[in-house]
Amino acid sequence: MQQVLSVSNEVAAELATVDDGILRALRDRMGCGIRLRGNQLTLEGDDGKVGEARLVVDELVDLVEGGHAIGPGTVDAVLAALDAARDPREIFEDVVWRHRGKKITPKTVNQKRYVDAIRSGTITFGIGPAGTGKTYLAMALAVAALADRDVNRLILTRPAVEAGERLGFLPGDMLAKVDPYLRPLFDALYDMLDADRLNAYMERGTIEVAPLAFMRGRTLNDSFIILDEAQNTTPEQMQMFLTRLGFGSKVVVTGDVTQVDLPQDQASGLIHVSQILGEIDGIEFVEFGNQDVVRHVLVQRIVEAYKRHADETGTQRRR
């Protein structure tokens, strides 16, 4: 079966970007021939596969005409949305935060579920591989909550695993020593706020970026609190952190249980916590997979390869 579709110049330009990456993704996922010549998009193959490809292409066209930028990962997002009987625009049009013309939105069904869970819940765990948007989306939601005055403070923290003897050899005071561990959080904040505004927030203590050890003994009211790289917490540190929750606050915990930097004989608080809190109302666990990786396509393949190796060799961490 062959279908020939006429598309607008705008749609043709989007489909042909990034070295035809979108067209390659369509061919790989849909299992049929797809080629673009000028404004003519030709689908060729089995009736069923061509019909499925037509549905996906129609959704991509609607997204482009609605002002959305698309890429190879958008094909997977559209497929997942259709499989879940959801309108893809419901995902891509959920703008979490805008900054200087840049829109931060979910890119996959799981990311949309994660965003919804954070908005509606009190404590949300986002667990999955690198590149799935766990921390970035949480920070965008936190900045939005601060801008809307839903909270008074934004607190970002992560464990400094090297906070032992080796850290002592680094120059500077404690904050200077842990800065390399916190730098990714600062980088994300500068993506979402103007430098002057961010610096003013930090000087006033409205936004605080600090190592996890600085959370001990505090009660955090009216705050949006994010614990990043939580796979490197011990169960005791995780319990300490979660019990900092105060009135009017929201907590997001993110991490990747395949990248634990703790000693092998030390249990990970992120692995441990799901066994204890999994059934408690008001606490949501959102699991991301390699299909949610929105970085370069090679990152997705790397994640898949490591997961496959861990499954085959039984080397995945269990505590």
C-alpha cells in the first residue's frame, strides 16, 4: 500500500531537520517506507503499518502547526500517547515554565504523569535513568510555584558523597568544597531565571542550594524542596530529609538507582524508601524508563545497553 500526503513548507522543513532524524525515527518505529520529496510525504508498506504511520504523521503535523518544535524523540512520545489513548497535544501543550521565549513542557507520557503527580501531591519520587527530565521538570515546577507565590522558598539539595577525607583536600570553605556537587543545580536555575533575579533570590535566602547535611535539624514550611541524586543517600539520610517536611511544603526526590556511588555494603536510601513508603497516600512514585530519555538518541541506546547487561549478568544493585 502507498499513501502520498501533501504537507506545508513548515511541516516539511521540520521533518527534514536534524539530518532527517525524524524520518529515520518514523521508519524505525513504524516499520514501513517513508520518504519526503519537497512537500510530498510518501508512506509505503503493509496496510496496517502504513495506517499506523499515517496516524503518527497526522499528530506530528498538528504539533508543528500548533507551534511545537519536534525531534526524533517526539515520535516515541506520540506513539506512547496514542498507546495510552491520550491526545499528544495534552502533553506538549502543558507549559510548566516560560523563560525568554523558551517553553519547558513534558516530552513523554511519563513526564506528563510526573508533572501531574508533583502538582497534585505532597511528596513525589522520580526514579529513572539520566536524561529523563526528572530534576529539570521538578525545578521548573518549583520556580513556577515560587513565581505564583504558592511557596515562599525554593530549596535544592543533593548529597555530597565525597564529603569525607578526600573533600578535605579541596581548597576553600565548606560551601566552596561542595560547589562542584551542586553546580548542575545552579546551571538548571540559570536556564530558568535571569542571573540578576536569581542572585537576588539567593541573597535573600528565597532560593537555597545546599548539601544534604545542611538540612539536619530544620523544619521547612511553605517551601518547595528538591532532593537530587537521592540514590546516594543512606536510609538514615533519607529519613532525616523526609521528616524536614513542614506545613504548606512540597517535596520532590529524584535519582537513578543504577548509578549509586555509595560503597557496595552501604544500602541506598532511594532503593530502601520504596519498600517502606510505597503504600502511603500522598506519596507518589513515578518510574522512568529508557523510552523517556530526551537527550541524544545515543543516550537512550546507552541506557538500554547498560540495563540489558545488568539484567543478563544480575549485577543490578538491590539495596
